[in-house]
Amino acid sequence: MTDPLPLFFALTGACFGSLTAAMAWRLPRGITVWGRSACPSCGHGLAPRDLVPLLSWLLLRGRCRHCATPVSGAYPLIEGATALFWTLCALLMSDPVAGLTVSLLGTALLFLALVDARWRYLPDAGVLLVALLALLPGRMDLIDSLSGGLAFGLLALGVRWLVGRHLRREALGLGDVKLMAAAGLWLGPFGLPPFLILSGLTGIAQVLGLRMAGRDTGDGVPFGPALCLALLACVLLPVA
Ligand SMILES: [Zn+2]
């Protein structure tokens, strides 16, 4: 009999992807996260058949059932990417509990990166979820985890203070500082060097990419997506 776990992870991941896309849309706009989804164009409430991840969008060919306004392709993309990530976690990690923890981490990081890229802030709820997942029992020695959180957090605060004092600009927002402390909880103090190298390189690539695409507005880029990508890479690749 084939292992049902990857299929279970794929379906759960698609649902979490749908939730992530909805939260990233609602939270920064101050829309309640509990109410039923509605078409932002005509306001029609969406029925359960319109809320099936990926399938609803494909069957309706990316349009609202009521007013035919195009629905952003970002939704199926986020749902599909999350489902794929969860499936890979199930296939590649021998322990299902570790697979589930890393799947949830990846989903929380995707949410944070999406919100920071568009709105330039990191919602506390997402950062808190990343921190709590790091502290789940049996993952890492608690002392290692806490000293990592402290080291990462203090370093980020120090950089924020130094740059603010000498260059009179904000290099790291407070959300970045909190996310770095949460990353420290995941990686422990010895995870700091690879994390710094990866997030630095990702940040530089992001700036260069925007510049080459002629979309550099000159007021800096949000650092959250680079931090999210670096943390996920350090957790997945045993370099730390
Ligand atoms: Zn509509």
C-alpha cells in the first residue's frame, strides 16, 4: 500500500496556502480574519465551492462567479507553492512531526515575506508563530535555542542602533529584530554565521535585481523576505 502521508500533506498544505493568501490580503487592510471571504470587486460572499484551493480558481478560469472580475493569479500560485512545499517536507523528512513543524514554519515565513514585500512590516502574529514553533519540545536543546534567540536578537538590535546613530537611517525595523530573534531560537548561536551570510547575500541580490529591473525607488528594500528565505534555507540545509 502506498504511503498516504504525502497526499495528506499536499491537501493540508493547499488549505494552509489558501489561508496564507487570505491572511496576507486581509490583515494589513484591517479586515477581520474570521469572516467569510467575499469578492473584493462585487462584495458577493464566496460559497464553499468557490473556496477549494487551486480547483476553484481553475474551474472559474480565474474570474469571480458573480461579476467575472479577474481574480489574481497570486492565489493559486501561493496555494500550489505551499502544497508543493508541504509535500516535499513529507517526502524528505523521515519524522512526520518534524515534517509538520517545518511545513508550518515555511508557511508562516511565506506569509511574513508576502506582507513585508507589499506593506513593509512584519505582523507580530506571524513572528510569534515562528518563535513558538522553534520552542516545540524535542526539536533542539532549550538552552541552545534560547541563547541563539538572545544572540541573534542582540546583534540585530546593535546593528539597528549603530546604523541609526551614525547614518541616521533605519537599517533594520523592529519587526526585523523580532524575526531575527525568532530565527535564533530555530538555529542556536552557531547558526548565526551561515544565517548572516545567506540573508546578506539574498538582500544584496534583491537590491541588484530591483536595480537591474529599473524598479529601485531609492528608499531601500524590505529586509524581511531575505531573512525568511535565509532562515528556511538554514533549517532545510544542514549547514547550521
Ligand atoms: Zn465579484
